Amino acid sequence: MAKGALGGFLTGAAVVLVAAATVSVMTALETPRPDAAAVEVPAGSEFDGARDDTQASLPMADPVDRTPETSRATEPRPDDLNNVSEDQLTPGDQPKPVEAETGMTAPETETAPLAIAAPDTGSQTPAMIETPAPPEVPADENLSISTTPAQPVLPEASESSAFRSDEPISEPAPSVEVPRPSRQEDREPAQIVALDPDTSAERPMSLSRIGESQEKTPRIGTPVGRLTDQPIEEDVSEPAADIPASAVLKPPLDAFSARFNNPEDKPLMAILLLDHGDSKIGLEALASFPYPLSFAVDATSPNAKSAMQRYRDAGFEVLALSDIPLGATAADTEMLLRATLRELPETVAVMEGDQSGLQADKVVSDQAAALLAETGHGLVLFPKGLNTAQKLAVKAGVPAVTVFRDFDGQDQNASVIRRFLDQAAFKARQSETGVIMVGRLRAETISALLLWGLQDRASQVALAPVSAVLNAALR
């Protein structure tokens, strides 16, 4: 019962609060207004006067006259001669024509005989040649102006002769009549001799060389080309007297190679010495070597051919050392290499020189490989980059190898050279084709090669000529 009384009390309180809130919202809040007192305005000030509600006047822009100003043309006036004086209206005197000379007198020309005296020849006397005088031009008084130029005055010829003569000219020489050529009717007709078709005319011996085929003889209608485009003729008619007949049928790599046997099948190692023609090493010191050597002879040296023959007689292999100039074309490369091989015919291969070489341009290396594939020579190159020239030459069928090391190119001493040779022997055991070491004809180099050949490291490889390494490159 107590709970019911409490609940009723709370409910009633809530209803009263809601009702009070509603009444307060609906009823306007009254605020006290300030007391306004009347202000006294002086009479005639019109402070509190009423204003008439009229339309506001806005400022207007000045009017712009857009009509273009045109110039007014003046009224034309007729020509009036009132302002001109009579003196200006009176015509003046006409100009009188200038009378030109009515006649022209031709210049008087005096002609004298021209005397041309020939040198005294004994019985004959020089002839006097007389030139006829030109006809006189009569002067016409009625002519006005002549458009024809006057004839030039002939110079007076002196009576003296053009050539000096010891005797004076006294009498003119008698006139000589020059016989005219006879007419065509007086000539005898040419006789045409019929040739027997079975007989042939003899051919002069100077028209062609011995052994020259008929196709090589120039004929009418043969196109003319450059000398570099024409094939270079090689004299292969007869082998040289000092070259065996069997060597002509073999490629140079086999025909001029040194004898070499490798029964134990050891790794190959070749020693190649460059000969520029300025070495003082005698051939006797090289002949006592315990292993084979190969020599690259510079084809441009004055004694290249004799040096090649000395090495060949001693049993050594010879290579042709060649440098192609920079900027050479394919035709230049072929011409220079053919000239090198003609100068050094008993060579097994071509060795790249240590100057410009054969790898300065791809055109040069490609042309060299193509030519050596035709001639049957080998090719020895210095290492350069990825050795692309050597790989392309092998692909073209040329026995080509790359030098492993130049062991005295910077004037190394004997101990450094022997250390390089030891490295080459170690590299040869890892290579399938062998290695080539390049040196020069120096006294210190020859001494180092002799001492190294007596060591045990030299017995681990087969010291071979260059041709053996080149042949192994094609296997």
C-alpha cells in the first residue's frame, strides 16, 4: 500500500512538471522595454520630414559617335586659262635638224709587195710574194651615214726579209706551179682480193702471253671496270725449281710445315718468334735449339724473301707477318695479302702484326678469312675481346688460333719470360688444341728459351711447330 501511494505521488509530480513546461513554451517571454523620451528638434531642420519615394537617377555614360569621319571631296572645277599668260600660250621655235656629213671618204691604202725571204740554200733564191691591192671605194656625195665599218689600213710591209741573209735579194725567184691532184676519173679503182675462207690470218705473237686463255684476252664490247675489281692473275703455270712438285698439290699449311711427331699425345705448345728484319741473332744460335721453333717474317722488310729461304733451309716453319693499314677496304685487304703471299710463297700461315694488325675493322678480318680459305693458309691472331674474328675464320674453314701470351712485348727479363712459359705449359694441359707463345729475336729471349727448355716443366708438354696447333684447331 505504501508502494502505491509513492507511485501515485511520483506520477502526479511528473504530470505537473510536463504541464508547467508546456505552458512556459507556449507563453511569450516579456522583456522590459527601455524608456524612450521625445527629442526636441529645432524648427525648420526637416530632420523628421517625410521623403518622396521617386525613381533613383543613375549616372549615364557619355554618348559615343561611331560613325567614321569621311573626307569631303571638293567640287571639281573646270580648267580655266584665265590665269595663264599669253607668252606661255605662244609656241616656241622648232629645233632645226643637225645636218650630218653627206659623204665619207674611204681611207687611202697604199699597198706594197710583201717580201718574204727564205734562208739562202745555195742555188735557190727566196721568192717574192705580191699581194693585190684592194679596190678603191668611191666616195658618194649623196650617202648619208654608212653602217659598214671602214676597212682597216694595211701596214706597209718593209722590203727587208724576215730572216737574216748574208746576200741581198736581187732577183725574184721564178714562180713554181704546184700540180693539182688528179680527178677521181684518172684514179685506178682499188682491187679487192678475195680471201680463201679455209685460210686463216696469222695471229701476231704479241697479242697474248704464253699460257693465256682466249677468255682473258680483251675484246670489243668488254665492259671496263676498276683495276681493283679485276682478279689478280697468279702465275701457277709451272712450279718453282726449288719447290717440290708434290708441294704444289697440297695446301701451304701441309706443304711447307715442319716434321713433327707426338707419340705420347702430350699437350701442344708452340713458340713463335717475330722477325722484323732488324735482329742481329745468327741462324747458328737458333739451329741448336732442342725443340722446334717457328718464325714470322715481316713481308715489308727489304730482306724478307731471303730470310724466309734461310729459315726454310734450316728446317723451320715460316709465317707471313702482315699489318693492314687503318681504313682499308675489302679490295685493299685482298690486294695486300696477295702481295704478301707472293713475296713469301713458302709460308704455312699469316700472322697478324703487332701494329694495326688484321682486326681493326670487321671488313678487313672477314676478307682476310675469305682469302685464306681460298689459298689454304692458316691464320694466327692476337687476342681481342671475345675473339670474334678467330671464331668466324674457323667457321669459314680457316685453321685459325689465338695467341695465348706475348711474353717479351715490354722487354721483360729472362726470369719473367720463364714464368710466362710455365703458365703457358699449365694452360696447354687444359686446352684441347694447344697454345702459342709469341716472342721476338732478342738475345735475352733466346737465352730464356734455352734455359726453360731444360727444365722439368717443358717435358710436360710437346713443343711443336705452329702448323701442328693450327691443324688441331680444325679437329
